[in-house]
Amino acid sequence: MEQVQEKQRTEEFDASEIEYVSYGGEHHLPLIMNLVDQELSEPYSIFTYRYFVYLWPQLSFIAFHKGKCVGTVVCKMGDHRDSKFRGYIAMLVVIKPYRGRGIATELVTRSIQVMMESGCKEVTLEAEVTNEGALALYGRLGFIRAKRLFRYYLNGVDAFRLKLLFPQPEELHPFLPTMADRDDTQNHDDHSPREEYSELHRHL
Amino acid sequence: MDRHALHQPSSSSSSSIPATANTVWTDASPLLEVACKDLRDGELIHVDNFNLYAAMSALEIMDPKMDSGIVNRYCSVDEAIEDGVAPVPISTDKTTDVQCMIDIMDHLLTCEATWHKGHSLAQTVFSCAYLLRPERTSSHALLHSYCKVIRATCKAVITVVSDARTHEEEDLFTMAYGLPLTPSSKRKPLEDIEPLQTNFDLEEGYCKALLCRLRFRKHFFHVLTCMRRPQGRGLELARKHIASCISELGVILKSAEFLMSNAHGTCEDATEDRTTASGHQAIGFDASLNSRISAPTPPRSIKILSWKKAIEYFEKLLHDLDIMCSYPLDPSLEVLLRFVAQFQKAQPDLVARAHLQLLLVQDGKLYGKCPMFSLIIRAARLPEVFLHHDIQKNEYVVQLGQLVINMLKILCTNAAWQRRKLGKILQDWRVIYVQIELAFRKDFGEGSSISNGDNASARILKHILIWVDEQTYWISHRFLILGFELELYSPSEYCMVYWYLYVVLIRLAEKTHLKMTVSDGSGKYTSTSCMFSFQGQRPELRSKNVCVV
């Protein structure tokens, strides 16, 4: 899905003033929706939001500054092929004046923490190949570029499938991921059927 | 709902949609209101299998971002035509009519290029109302025949791409439901020759401008039909048409000066974004005309390529097709693989790649003439006498042939998809190796030295095994190298990738060397020249930052 991370004019604040809250219920939903709607051009229906926050409320976080919602991360997790329990970061947004200060990193980190504790083996997401901010953020967190998805987004831009592999205690060489791990057997078409809905690939 | 309500005149202010034999429209607002009042916050009526896919494809009706029906100016093409969107003739003034005709031709070219680049046919080429109602243009000879050739060209291109179909890249491209692509059979008799338009001074300029555009269309259509001829028989002729196309494109470009300076009206767009040579907006186009058949995708405005960029696109396409046409259809797999790898470096677009794939694999044979078995025999450096050996019927050998076909098709796809698929087929190549090896051991025992002429089957299998090994390493090598082109590796990972490449290339060289020494020694290539060709790949790796292990 989409990640927004460009640096522009900033708001003055101290990092300690940012409050991170786990998704708490229906009252948080319009905040998340407004944030994502205003920053992203793709339309997500209310069903989409509800799908994520109702099934995995513990994976979504909101950042507040003095009572104002300034950022959010929305995720899911579940069984994947080869019975790999995998986390997925669907949306990540921080409003422009608050970017470049580590809020997004903090949001993502909290979510990944919960995923790890819940038994996920890995975390994935898609990001535009031109989205340098997101690629740098996730790169710093240890995500690798597992695949390139041709013309994934409707404006014709390619995407990287980013993947973070959690070290598994039973592996002999946890620091040498094999090439097979990077590029697993998953097709992105198992998120949505290919034929008429290729445009929806953008959202997944 | 009260049935009687259906027969009362509609009280709502929405535009009335006439009832037909199969449909009657009724107002569902009251029902929805009741339902809304009844549902609590966050409550959703859904079935158990309402998953993410269902959520994603759900629309909020009347939300302009999601509902294709809400943004239309017109409910249908016919309504747009009634509103005067696509007049025939385009103008009563002959000069203006010609100018507009040329604008339409130019804009169609940009739409076509935009379509080729991966947007929907319905929103690009068929945003032209003239194309959507073919029978309307019959009184305007030029417009009518031009529309015909556009439809025929689109149909030919769609056929090529869907015949080459390997994966989802082609799906959006070939979606043409409900669009009038089949040509009508009527033929009009030739009309008397008359001047194009009334301004004598401008006649030559407009004739030239029109002529080059018509000629381009004709030659381009011939390129497509020539290239489709089986077994590459039409390639030489295709090259001639390609050359004509390119020359006509040059004349088209030059016509811009004349067209811009004589453009009708005052509003001109001389910027790089303009979609016509004259700078004028072409008449008769509306991208939302087909939004109903473009559903269920959300409404989306497409940026049509500029006129200059469209010409550049066609120049590149023709150039790529020309390279294909000049390829001598070498029966050597090694030469072919090198050609395909080189061809892909220019990042050809879908239409070019689809043509390549159809050229290489037709009817399960290479170029439609060489059976896979003969390809394998040559690749394994076995003497030609084995070309008719019975072992070609062996199930594993047949399967191996399929793997080669599959590999060739994959090598013609876009780099991103290609790499993923190459990674997956490595497994298949390994499995076939094991299967053939087991069969070899079962039939011929463990002995590694087989004397020539003694047991042909054993010799063939042994050679094939070595070649399968070599080919597997070749695939691995390509898989790794493509990662650089796709920017998958971060600098901190280069060491790891180089290490894998080193291992793979050493093995590849070993297998190639082994293949040479085991064969008759009649091969043209020595093992050293192979080593050098692999080393030739190294410079592009050295240009990145290397951390020395």
C-alpha cells in the first residue's frame, strides 16, 4: 500500500511531546481516515479501514501532538504461504510539518514489536521505488528489497516489496539470509485476483 | 417496495433512466435510510468470507474517488454525440476540417502510445467518440478510413500481446470488452479527386502533413502483419516497412512548424505537453466516455503522453522491432540467449517484448521450425546424427523441452517479473536434473566413462546432464545480475551478491569447460573464450562500491 515520507516545512516540537497511542476504538477511526485521505490520492473505502483496525487493533498506532493527530500506522498479520506467520504494513502516514523527526520510525517500530511478540516470522510492505523517504526509513530498520513489482501503482510507478526477516532461534546461520528467503514463493496476486482487479494491486 | 410506485412518474430529481425490456429503475433511498438508522456505529452487514479483497473492492457509491458513474458529464456515448462532442464533418470550413483531422490523427497517436505504455485502451485510444460509433463517419472518407486502420492496428497489437500472454502485465492492456474493434466489411467506392481544402497557398502543406501520417499508418500496419507471419518469414519485408515508418515519422515531426503557424483559432499550446502538432486540442475525445466499462476499477484520470513523447515512443518501438527483425534466427541456444539478454538491456516495452516472444516460440518450436530436442542436442554439443534419436520421446527429455520453452518465454518479460520467475524455475531445472540422473543411473549404472558410439542413449543423457547443469547456473547468474538492474541490492549487500556471483560463475565456467572436453571437440567456442565472455560482465559490477572480503 502507500507510504508517505517527504520532508518539507517543519513544525517545532520536542520529541517527548509526541504521544503514541494504540488503536482504541471507533473514536480513532475518523482520525485515521482523515489523515490517510488527505495525504494519499488513492481512495480507500471505509470497509478497508475497518478490516484492518477491527481485526488487528493492537497493530495500529496513532501519534498525537498536543491532542492533534499527526501520524498513523495501520497493519495486519496472518498466516501466509508455507505457514509463515507474517506481518504486513498497509498504511503509514505522518503529516508534512511533522516529518523527518522520527515519528514514522517510532510508529512502525511499535507495530513491528507487537508483530514480533505475536509470533510473526517476517514483515512486508510495498513502497514506490521513487519514495526515497520510506525506502530509507525501512532500510534503516533492516528491511531488504525482496522484489520489484512492475508498474505496481496506477501512475505507472514500480514498487519494491520490502521485507524484514526476524532472526529465528533455531536457524544455524541467522546472519546469512539465503537468496531463497529474500525472494519467496509468494505472488502478490494472492492478495487480490489478477484479472479485472489489477488496479487494486496498488492498495496491497 | 410497492409495485405501484414503479408506474408513477418519478418524483426524484435524478435524471431518468428509461426502463427497458429487462430493467426497471426504482428509488432505493427510503430503504437505505431505514437500514442506516438500524445499524449501530461500526456495525457492518457482511458474510463470513468478507475478507480484505472484498473490502478493497467495495465502493462507496457517489464518492467521486470510487464511483465511476458519478463523474461522467454524459451517461453514454450517444448522449455525448448528441451534445456535439464529435461532429461529422468536423467543420463546414474545409481548411478547418483538415486541420482538425490532423489534430485527431496526432492525438490518436499519443493515445496509442499511452495505451502501449500500460494504460487502458478504453481510456486512451477509445476515448475518441468517432472510434466508438464507426458507422457515423462513413460520409467523411478520410476520417472513416483512418478510424478503420486504427481499429485494425489496435486489434493486431492486442492479438500479439494476448497470444504472448505470460502474466498479468498483459491483462490491462488487452481489456477491450465492448469496444468496437472488428472492422466492418463495407467498402466505399473511390471518390473523385478534389482539393483537400480551399486555401490554395496552404494546400501543399496540408497534403504533405496528411500524407506522411497516412503513410505511417499504412506501413505500421504492414509491420505488424509481416512480423506475424510464421517462422519469421516476413521479417525482411517488415524491416523495409519499419524503415518507411521511421522516415514518415521524421516528416511528421517536420510538419509541426507548418501546422502550428497555420493553426485555426487563437488558443495554441506550444508547450512540450501538447498532444498535437498544431498545439490545438483534438475534437471528439472524452476519457470518461467509457468509464462504465472501465468499472470496477475506480475512476482515474490518465495523463496522455505528449505528441513529442509519443513519436519518441514509436521510434523506440520501431527500433526495437528492427533489431528483432535483423536477428538471423540462429539455431544455437547460446547465441539466442546472448541476443535476448542484450535486447532486454534496452528495456523494450510490452509490445516489442510480446513480438519477440512470439518470434522465438511458435507451436512449441524455436522460431516455429526447430524442435526443442534439436535445440537441446546442439546446446549439449552432441553431434547432429543424434537429432533423430528415439530418446527425444523420453518423458524427461520432453519435459526438459517444455522447461526450455518456458524459460525462453520468461526471458521475454519485463525485468521485474522475469527475475521472480527465474528464481522459481531454478527449482524445476534442479528437479529435472535429478530425474534424468536417476534415469541414467538406473539404465546405465554408475560408470562415468562411456565409450563413443557404444551406447548412444547413455552418451546423450550424459551430455544433456552437463548442459542442464550449465543452463541452471546460467539462470542463477541472470537472476543475480537482474537484481542490479532492478536496484534490489543496497550497497551493504553487494559483498554477499558478488560472492554468490563468484560461486555461480566459477561453476558455470566449469560446466561449460566440461561440456567442451566431453564433446567431440568440434565446438566453435573454446573454454577460454567463454571465460572472457563472463568476465565481460564484471565491469558493470566493479562500478559499484565493492567492499573487499
